[in-house]
Amino acid sequence: MDFAAIARLSTEHPKPIGLELQYGTAGFRSKAEQLDHIMYRMGLLAVLRSKQTKSTIGVMVTASHNPEEDNGVKLVDPLGEMLAVAWEEYATCLANAEEQDITAVLQDISQKERISLMQEAFVAIGRDTRPSSETLSQAVIDGVTAFGAQYHDYGLVTTPQLHYIVCCRNTREQYGTSTVKGYYQKLTKAFAELCKQASSYGDTPRGVKVDGANGIGALKLKEIENYLQKECLIELFNDGTKGKLNCACGADFVKVQQKPPQGMEMNPNEKCCSFDGDADRIVYYYIDSAGQFHLLDGDKIATLISTFLKELLIKVGLNLKMAVIQTAYANGSSTRYLEETMKVPVYCTKTGVKHLHHKAQEFDIGVYFEANGHGTVLFSKTAEEKIRQLAKGEVDAEKKKAAKMLENTIDLINQTVGDAISDMLVIEAILAVKSFTVQQWDTVYTDLPNRQLKVKVADRRVIDTTDAERCAVTPPGLQEKIDELVKKHSLSRAFVRPSGTEDVIRVYAEANTQENADALAHEVSLAVF
Ligand code: 16G
Ligand code: ZN
């Protein structure tokens, strides 16, 4: 192993003096100009992780919904999951090491994890459309080659496309063909099959307006359109030709501001959706004839998908355990509707995709969505086998049809991670099959008015939470105060948690009216001091 080469090249990717960064819930995120050394080092770390797992590891250069000037990087584990938690610490350690210590840190990790350095390694690299991404991904490549490993630069891809590719490569193409073209073919075939089941198929062309957040999602949506037949007419806005990435547009803007993005022409009752900057989140919305804005977020999406799946499961008569996984941010109405009306068990985990994903793996079918629009569905191996068996078996026509629809849904969903393009196609297919308008979908249940606030404090770590972030254990007395405040309103709920991505405390409140939700959020934020 040529550690001298690693050390030599690392001087070309120097660490700014005193800069300390942490591999958080979304990998590393910072101003782009602070990230060159991080990229080089993550190239190195990806090689180590690849040697350890004897698999392809992914490196995605993106800062998702952050401003265009930011950038970031995330590692993708063998089956397309988020990097294992133990390795987040190694990532932080390597990122903050002084230059002369880099090789020692690498050797230390190798020893701890008993990694054979002679093992071959392969890294799959992808990037978003940020102006800084190309140079930064070159720094990742420098790290990979300094370590003497092989790589493939997939260039401009969405985050979920890279997750898909990594999974395909490591399952010997069982999950699909490990190219962007393979991804389009897999998804559009499943989508066409699913849409064929819609009784209205062919009568009214169904359309959706998409806000591409001026990012990679827009680019990739244009590509997938070439593979789509006429099942879905996509009208793309914020395609990156005029506006700036994530600037007054995109899923995060729409969800947080609770208003339409700029750059989109909306007519009353038209179905619209927004992607985020790396296309792993999606939210839907429309404006009604009175001009009022209606948001259909991750909770509404989880409800639509799980209801659809449950109805099909009843038809095929398979006794599979399905659950919906949410976070504390899930609107109380969605949880109530799922549990009480749909009789679907609901579980709550801490914020962050890895927590939801992990919990969802415990079920035959685990539907997980964060309210912000990141989510997918996981099918266990057994569930998948049973469904595929039924779909090709000698069963009655109705059963077979339902089994085929479940099979198409399995193929249409990106099980590796939340995926705006895949989720959009799943939603469009379900709406077509059920002959549902966006308004009908919206009225399945009514969201409780809610408010999110952020509070700047000296040290956000003074707040520690339990019970999936719904209860504050420190500082002493805070939870009691919150409980008192919540009691003053009806249908109310509130919690506080330290953000994992910003130096702030987040406050969430919901209540029977918007005024009460606003008041409660305000009162709780005062209690934090
Ligand atoms: C990250 C998470 C997202 C979560 C958000 C919360 C991943 C890939 N992303 O963006 O799931 O909702 O952080 O941010 O896990 P916060 O801790 O600042 O509220
Ligand atoms: Zn994202």
C-alpha cells in the first residue's frame, strides 16, 4: 500500500486551519470552498469501506436543498443504504485530522475494522448540478486513485439514482441494471404496467406540473420523459435554465413556507409537485378555486401509498405485516387516520432517514415518510417472493391482477432511499388507478394546523430528548412546562429538539386552529430559554 502517495496528494487538498466539520444526518455540509479536503478524504474513506465490505461504495457530492453556494458529501453503503453509524465517526475523525496524521488515521481504522488493505476496492461517484460539484467530485476521485482503487464517475445523477446504481452493482444486477438508463427502463416499465390497470386509462391524459428546484431532478426528469409513453404528461418548471438552484423553489421551500414556489404557473385545482435539490424529496400541492394553498406532504403521501397497498393486500389475501413509520413531525391527523380508520400500525422514530429506514426493515412492508417528503417503501424478501409467486401463479383473475399491481409497485419504488422521481410515478399511478383527483386525495383527512419555529440558543446540546424526540429530558423542568402549555389548547401537541443540521433548536406545535398552533409554538419557544 503506497501510503506515501496518499500523504503526498493530501497536501494538494489542504485542510483550512482550525476547520472542524462533522458527518451528520446528511453527511458533511458546508460552504463549497471549505470542502475540497473533505472530498479527498471521503474518497479515501470510501475505498476503506469498500475494502471492508468487499463491495462497491457510493460517494454523492450534493448539499440537497441547501443554497447553491453550499455543498456536501454522503457515502452510500453496499445495498444503497446510508453509511453505517460506526463509520460516521471514522468520517468525522478523518475529516478533522491534521494532514500529517491522515495515513495514521487510515491505518487505525483498518486495524480496528480488521480490513485487509490488499483487498480490491471500487467506488461509484455522482454529483448534483451545483457549480462547485464538478471540481469537488474530482477531489473525491483523487482520493480514490491515491489509494490505488478503481472507480466509475457517473457524473450528474440524482442522489437516489446513485443509491440505486450502488445497490445494482452489489446485487449482481438483481435489483436492476446498474446504469441511469437501466433505472429509467425499470421504472417506466413498472409505471406503464401499473397505469394499464387504471380503468380511465387512455380517456383523459393525466398531467402533473413539476417544480424541478432548478436542479438535477429537472435534468433527469427530462431524460426519463423519453422513456415514458403517454401515461403521464409532465410539465416541467424551474428546470435550471433560468433560475438558481433551490432559490424560492423546491420541496423544502414549499414545505417550510407553505406556499407555491416561484417560477411555476399554477391554475386553480391543478396538481403540482416540487422536488428538492438532489431529488430525494417530493411534496404535492394545489391552489383551490378560492386561491387557498393546499400542501400534500410526506404524511399524505404515506397515507395514499399505504392505503393503496393495504387494499391490494386484502385482495390477494396475503397475510403480510405492514406498518407506517413516521417521525414526531408527522401531523397528528395522519397518525390518527392511519391507526383508527385504516387500522395500520404506526411507529415513530427519531428524525433522519436512517432511523426510519431501519425501523421499516422490521416489517414485511414498511412504508416510511418524513413529513418533509423524504420516503419510500421497503418490501421484505419473503413479501416480495410471495407477491411475485402469486402474480405468476394459477389464481383467480382478480387476485392475480392485484398481485401484479403489487409486483409493479415493488419495481416502481426505489427501495434504497426516498426518490422524488420514483415516488412521483408511484403517486401518479395510484391516483390514476383509483381515479382520484388531487383534491380527493387531499380530503382523505384534514391536517391539523401546525407551526415550526427555530430558536437560536448558546448551546443546543442542553436539550436532550427521548421517546423519538417527543419528550425533552434536559434541561430539567422543560418538558413539564411544555406539557402545561399544550394543555391550554385543544387537539394540541408540541415538542422541541436540537437540529442535526443547523445550530438551532427546532420547535413544532399543532393545535385545533392556526392561531392556537402559532401561539403554542411561540410559547414553547419562550420556554426553551
Ligand atoms: C437531514 C436528513 C433529513 C432530516 C433533516 C432534519 C437524511 C438523508 N436527511 O436532511 O431526513 O429531515 O436532516 O434536519 O437523513 P434537522 O435535524 O436540522 O431538523
Ligand atoms: Zn435531498
